[in-house]
Amino acid sequence: MLNLFYQARWGEMFAFFSEGNPPLAVQLLAVNTIFFVVFIMRRARGARSLRSETAMTIQGLLIAANSVVLFQDYVWRYKNLLIDAIPPIF
């Protein structure tokens, strides 16, 4: 199992997470920090614990936000294709 760690392509992973402006790693960190700060502020105010459905929804939103950051080039491309496909109203 430890061999898989040593054989990983760390250079490719570093290149993937360091591309973009700001780098992809910083974008992911910012999104996750926003969710974490909201969680800490809620906990500091002494709010009740979340219902399980609400907690699952928030976790889903966090996964979706991270996915949008990871695949932002594809998201923008498909968004533009979708907007171009909609006929003009005027």
C-alpha cells in the first residue's frame, strides 16, 4: 500500500492544483473556508444542531461548490453553450 504512495505522480498533481489565477488549490481552500467559518459562527452563537436532512443538504452544496471549482472550465463552456442555444426573446 505504501508503494502506491511512492509511485503516485506528484508532479502532475502539483501542476493540476497550481494552475489558474488564483491557483486551484487556493480556490478550493477559499470555498471550504467560507463553509467552515459559517459553521464556526453558528456553533459560537450556540445554535441548535442541524437536522440530518439539513446537514446532508449543506454537505451536498459543499461537494457541488468544490466540483464547480475543479471543473470550472467545463462549467463555463457548457453555460455559454446553453446561453447561446436559448433563442432571443426580442
